[in-house]
Amino acid sequence: MHTAAQVANRSLGSRIWERVKKGWYTFSKNPLSIVGGFIVVVVFLLAVLAPYVSPYPEHAGNFVDFETASAPPSRAHLFGTDVFGRDILTRVFFGFRLSLIMGVVVIGLTAPVGVTLGLIAGYKKNTWIETLIMRITDIFVAVPPLILALSVAAILKPNIFNSMMAVSLMWWPWYCRMVYGIASSLKNEFYIQSAEVTGASTAHILFREIFPNCYGPIFTKVSLDMGWVILLASALSFVGLGAQPPTPDLGTMVADGGKYMPDQWWIAVFPAIAIMFVVFGFNILGDGIRDMLEVEKT
Amino acid sequence: MRLLDIKNLEVGFDVYGGYLRVLNGVDFSMDEGEKVGLVGETGCGKTTTAKSVLNILPVPPARTTGGSIMFKGDDILTMKKNEIRRVHAQEISMIFQDPTAALNPVFTIGDQLMTAIRYSCFDEDLSRREVRDRAVQALREVRLPDAERILKNYPVQLSGGMRQRICIAMALATRSTLLIADEPTTSLDVTIQDQVLRLLGTLIREKDTSAILITHSLGLVREWTERVYVMYAGVMVETAGTQELFENPLHPYTQGLMAAVPKLTGEGIAPGIEGRIPDYLNPPTGCRFHPRCPHVMDVCRKEKPSQFDCGEGHKTACFLYRE
Amino acid sequence: MRILKYILKRVLHSILVLLGLSILVFIIARVVPGDPARMALGPRAPEKVVEKFREDLHLNDPVYVQYYHWIKGAIRGDFGYSILTKRSVTLDIKDFFPATLELMLLTGLIMSVFGILLGIASARNANKWLDNVVRVFSYLGVCTPAYVFAILFLLIFGYVLNILPTIGRLSTWIDYPRTVTGLMTIDSLIAGDFPAFWDALKHLIMPSLALALGPMAQEARITRSSMADNLQRDFIALERTQAIPERKIMSKYLLRISIIPTVSVLGLDFASQLGWAFLVELIFNWPGLSRYGIQVILNKDLNGIIAVIMVIGLMFLVVNVIVDIVVSLLDPRIRLGAERSV
């Protein structure tokens, strides 16, 4: 049993460790979340170590061998080969690379921008700033996300960078909205008002007072978003707006493989399963994080 | 025959970490017409007991592992569905702690009240008009003005006090022999609490309903009940007539409770009871209060005390009073 | 009349938003390098013709002038000239919209009705095999893009089993029914032409299902957890103590409050499916607005792009307003809000 004084005297380090331990305990109680975390780690490792763990790393680039082309799954090629003779398993690993990079870049760009705008808009409620920011987000969310991304990506030249830009463009409003909700509900809390009264700068209030309340939802959203961004990016590359050949991209592979259905089914099916696999992992992980944070609240 | 006679009731909950043995042999009895209080701190099992009597415990994860609940001579735990239904309709009613949670937010008051009346009077075959009249009458009885308008309202349009009155109306309009009120005023505004309690007390007296008032407030119990049960960690530790209990508390826990009430005579900070309520996953052996008891003896750690008779309906589950 | 005021407010707001959207897309579109006139007329057209073309389409004018011309036309319903189909965009939209409408109507129906039913069944059989199947299904459905379902269905039902047609809305040997609504299925029913109806349905079911499966799984999951949550609430316990039969509690009192979160999500889910429709229509060669949309996008037909985005935006708006109205009808807490202090 600890008294209040004893608890306060513990060092910051050990307190953080306690929280991590407690968080891990709650998290690990749900077997599904562990699976999700495991999947994410596996995909991450495969992506990072792709050149070292894939059986035929040279197949990720320009490679042609018509002798082994369109071969069904076998011991030599676990996922079979495509029409150029490239090993699909290898290309899936490299495809993971692209997907993860996409996810990280897009979220890395959109989250800070969206969160900051959301904080400002929520805090400065009932001013022109809020109206301006929120109306702009309204415009971006008025169309289904995919459509805007497709349009922007198509208008620019089709390559990886541009498709990342396109997805980012329609992604940031969601962070903004979420944080706006939290910020505007906290605006009238006493600790905010007392910070104002003691002359704290707006930046301080936004980032040191309000923002810490958003850690949880943002963390959850980031984890779930990784899956969605990968899904969206695969849609873009499905219509040819993403990575250009010969770069291996999961969406492109599904599109290409679609032509050879149903006979050479493996060309499309394995990349499709890979997409589902990765999205599934992030989804479950995100759910688990959300559940864990909810439990902590109670 | 006693109205309600609970003997040795054992109820627990299957949770992820194990089994919570909440009720550890509860004994409780009352006669028709009595107004009994059930006091205890939060988490001691009062609501679980009430819900057991009404047979509305969520059956997984709850499990009843022993004991009996005799209501008018029949064991509720072994009743068939239609018998329980009759008991619900015409014998026992409950008022929940939070009226906001107890009313379905997407249906009108009228819908909920009239449905309750219709099903409790299922043997009377009332017409819609008659049900409506009874509903209006019930609302009038709880001193709610403009009953017609309230029937059309949704819970969100009413204040907390009004909602609780409606719950009271629902409980009383449905012909009950026994009313169980689970902390009926705890979630209300302090200014409304007295009003609502007064109303409840008056109505109970008028209709001569038997009642169990569950509360953690000793003051309420003193004012409104004739007999009191004190509960701790899933066991009834003491019972006596209200006056007798306050004048002569026997169980160390009861004594601690009495002492913990700050007095207006300003004798300084009231002493609390050392320790905390036990962990139901791993409850203490023997008497569940022994870790906190200032008079703990060896036997308390090993055996569970039964309720020892101390004369005039005063019983207490403490080895200090074994003879 | 509260509802009317609410609708009016929403419509006004959305018109402003759509306007802003048009400006945004316009700006992005005009940023692109390339010569739309040359692309439209081909490399062999004489320069004089191309120049006249540019003048007619105001392509040489500054951006705001171009926008002004566009707005003028748009208000009258004229969305300009499509470089791709070489005719009025408005005509294109008129032609292709009904197909997408039919597709999305069925998709929406399946998503909502079957999603909710599945969720209810799942909650009733909590933790039994049906519930677990639905749970796995919902996880998979949420992480599978619609185009994967589309390809899968095409493969299984179209090619392997060969029981469903894979292209278009109607088989070539069936006559088109007289156009009343533009919805093939309804029109053929109106005309009493059952073979046509059946054929139209067979064409409709795969793309619809491909789009609906993902969100359906999501709706089921939300409904199920909402029901499971609400079952623990005090008002359900109270209704039990009032001897209300369990059936009535489930089908009336539990149901209405449990589907509220589901319906709220329906709007967003429907919107995202409007996006995926672009790919699904492509795969099934469904002659709808979305397929037209992806084609104009890939061909950089700016008038077409803007028009499609406007129409889709409008569809989205209408759906959202409907969803909001339904939710506020279901949930008095939302429509009555804080009439009294709680």
C-alpha cells in the first residue's frame, strides 16, 4: 500500500515504466491486439529487411525471365511468378516497403498539420479563424476521399510522390476535425482559463495544456490510419496513378494480375491478400490501442 | 410466513481474472408491512442482493452458487419463467439509483409508464383509455404537475428530480407488495433529495407497501426505517431495530460507521476505519472484516461467524458476541 | 417545421461548400501543364482550328475569367464540353447518372438493412458460432478494399461458376425496358418485363455486393456492440422488473436505441463507397457516373472532372441530410437537445 507522499517521490522514470507496464498488461489481455501488433511488426521487418530476406531481391527491379514466367506457386517460388518471371513473394515484400513508406509519409505530413489547425480552430472558437479553418475542412470532406485523391493524382504526373501528395491533401481534415472536437470541448475548462489568466501564451495553452488530452485519440487514429492510407494508396495505384513499373506496388500488382484471372490467379490474389493482411494488422492494433486507452480512462 | 427470507445467498461474478465472490452467505428477512433499511459502503453487495431478489442479474457473468430467496414461501431462485413474471408484475418493484439511466432515452414517458402498467395489470385486461388514466393518476400521486404533457415528453426534457419521481410512479403504479429502492436519491441534487425522499416515504406509508431502502447514508436510515441491516463485503454483519442500532451498535464495523459520522457538536475530525474493502477475487478467510477489525481474535481469521442473537431482534455476525 | 429549417440550413451550407469545392478543383486543375485543346483535337489538327478551340473554351483567359464562365454555365446546368466524349458534359451526366444511382441504391440498401440484421442476429447469439463468424467477417470486410471483392466475385461467380454476367447492366439479347426512372430494375418491373428484371438484377448484384460487403460488416459490428452495451443498462433491467416480455424488450426497446450509432455511421460509409465505386464500376464495365468519372480523371478532362465531383458531392450531401434527419427522428436527445437543463 502506498501513501500519496511515497507515490509522488518516485522518480519520473519509474513512473513512466509503471504506466508502460500497466498499458502493456491491459493491451496484452486482448489476444487479438497482440496478433495485430505481431502482424505490424512482421510487416515492418519484412519491409525494412526486404533486400535481405526475399529469395530473389533482383526481381524487384527490371527483371525478365520468360522461361519461368507465369509459374504457379511452387517450392522455388512460394507465391508463383508473374508474366515477366518475377517472383511474387519478393515483390510483395518490396511492396510492403512502399506501403509503409506511404503510410508514414502521409500521416507524418497530415497529422501535425491537421492537429495544429484543429487545436487553433477549437481553441479560437467563435472567431473568424475557426470559421475559416472549419469551412475549409468542410470543403475537403464534402467529397468521398478517394475521389479527391484520384482527381489530384491524375492531374499531377503519376508517380509515388504525387500520389502521396494527393492522399495527404484529403487526409489532413480528419485530424483537424477530431482535434477540433476535443479542443473546443476543453476550451472552457478551469485549467485552461487559469492558464489564460496567468498570462500563458497561446502556443503554451495549445500545446502544453490542450494537446496532451489528445494523445490517446491521436495515437489510436494514427494506428488505424496506417491501414486506411495503405488501402487508399493501393486504390490509386490500382488505376495506375501510383508507383510506376517496374517498382513493385501492391495495388499495381493486383490490377496487373486482374488481367490474368482466373487462370493465373496467383498474380493478383497474393498481393491482394498482402494488402488485406497489412490493413488487418493495423486495424486490430488500432482497436486494441483504443480499447486500452478506454480502460485507462475508467 | 415472512414476506422475504434470504438464507445464505452466495453470488459471484466470472471475470477475466478469476471469480469475484461477492455475496458470501447473505441472510436477510423481513415481514409484510415492514420498512427495512440496508446500509453499507459502495461495493459491499447491496445492489447485487437487490438484483438477485429481482432475478435480474446478468447471468453470465453472474453465478448464484448457493442459498435461497424465499418470497412468500416460494424460492425465487427455482421459480419458472412465468412465475417470475407474475412476481415482477404484481409483487416486487425496484427503483434504481440513477433515474437518467433507468429510463429509456428514446421513448416517451407515456410509452414507458403505460407499458409498465399494462404488463403489471395483465390479468385485468385494461383498455387503452384505462391504462392512460392510471398513468395520469400515478403521475399525479408523485406530485408531478401537468401529467398530460409529461406523458408526451422524453426523459431528456425533464429534470433529474422529475425523472426519479416518474420512476417512483412506475414502481408504485404497478401494484407491488414489496418495493426495493436502491439509493433513490444519491444521484439527485442535494436540494431535491429531501423532497423526493419525503414523497417516497409518504407514499409508502399511504399504500402500506413493504419496502427495502438501500442507502449508504445512516441519516436517511434513521429517519425512514424501522429496522436496519448493515452490510459489509457481501455479508450482513448486523441487524436491529433502527433505534436500537443507533443506540447500541455491537459489530465493530457498525461502531466504526457510527463514529465516522461527523457530529454537529464539532468534536474535530471524525476517525475513519483503517484499511479498505477486500478484494473479492481473493477475499479474506474467516470473517471478512477481520483485517480491519480493532478487536480481531484468532478465531476470526479462521471461521466465518454466523449471525448471533443478541436479544430483541438484534443480531450480529461477530465472534465477540458468540454466547 | 424545425426539420424544414434544419434542411434549409444544411442545404445552404452545402451549396457554399460545393462552391468552395469547385473553386478548389478548378484551381488544382488549371495548375496542370499540358494543352487540353491539343489533347482534344489530336496532333494532326491544324493550328488554326486548335487556336479557335482554345478561344471558344476560354483557355487563354486568366483563371478567374475561366471560373466565371464555368459558374455561369453551371447555374444554367451547362457544365461545358467534354474532351473525352466530345459532347456536352451535362449530356454525359444525364446518361450515366441513373446507372450509378441504381448501383448505389442497392448498395446502400444491402449495407444498412443486412448490416443491421446481421448485427442483431450476432447480438442475439452472443459468443456463439454466428457471432464469431460475423466478427471475423467484419474484421476481414473492413480491411478488404472493394476492388478486391469485385475481382473475387468476378472470378468466382463470373468465370469459375459462370452463373452471373460480368459486364454492363443488361445482356445484349434483352431489350432495354422503357425508361421511366432510369433504373433498369424498376423500369422493367413497371413494364412488367420479368425476364428483363431478372437479367438486370443479375448484372446488378455483383458490383453492389462488392461495394456493400465491407461497410455491411462494419455496420453489423457496430450494431452488435451497441446492443451488447445497451443490454447492460439499467433501463433494460427496469423493463425486466416490469414484467415486459423479453421479446418486446428486444425488438422494441433495445432495438431503437441500439441502431442509432449504426445509422450515424451509415452516411460516412456510404460516402467512402461512392469513392470505391469508381474502381468497381471500372472492373465491371458498369456504365455509370463513376466509371465516367475515372475515365475523365485518367484523361484529364477537366470539365468532366469538375462536373463529376459536383454531382458526387451533391449525392453525398443528400445522403448526409437524410441520415441526419433519420438519426434525429430516432434519438430525441439530439432533436430536443437541451430544452431543459439536465
